[in-house]
Amino acid sequence: MIVDFGRRAAANYRVQREAERLSQEVELARLHQADLLARRSYVASDLYVEEVARQELKWASPGETVLVIMPTPEAVASVAAEATAATAHPIVQTPTQAWLHLFFGPSPGQAVSQ
């Protein structure tokens, strides 16, 4: 009889723990559902539609003018020239020299590359 009582108490404890876990899981699901409902109402609003139209689709309201700034060929060429100049003559350093340069700056006889 005592052994049976112990088994039933242990089983009851496991059932209670499982019920608490499931209760927490249900509460989390309700919170997630509330978040989704709030998101759905926001997405259905005119404010969201206007935000997407302006930011992603680049639309404008009547009377507004959309300006698109295009890069000039000279600017693109100068950036490309700077990139090739920087990679044309890489400075070869030992790992020790690289660390010293990082922490203490260039040594007096070393050229500074920018």
C-alpha cells in the first residue's frame, strides 16, 4: 500500500509538471498569436501600404517628384582607379611588423600607405 502510494505520488508529480509545461506553451502560443494579429492589422493599414510603396517600390504621392541620383562616369572611374592603385603595390610585412604597425603606428623608416 505504501509502495503504491509512492508510485501514484510520483505519477501525479509528473502529470502536474507536464500540465505546467503545456500551460506555459499555450500561453506562449497566445502571445505569438496576439503579435501576429497586431502585425496583420498593421500590414492591412494604409500606413503600411504607403511605407512599402515609398521605400521598396519608389512610388510617390500625387504632386511629389522622385529624384534618382545616378553616379557619374567620372566618379565611377576615379573609385576604380583608387581601388586598383591600392592593390597594385601591396605592402608586404611579416606578422610581427603588421602587429607593431597596428599597435604603435609605422616605424620611422617605413612609408605610410593610405
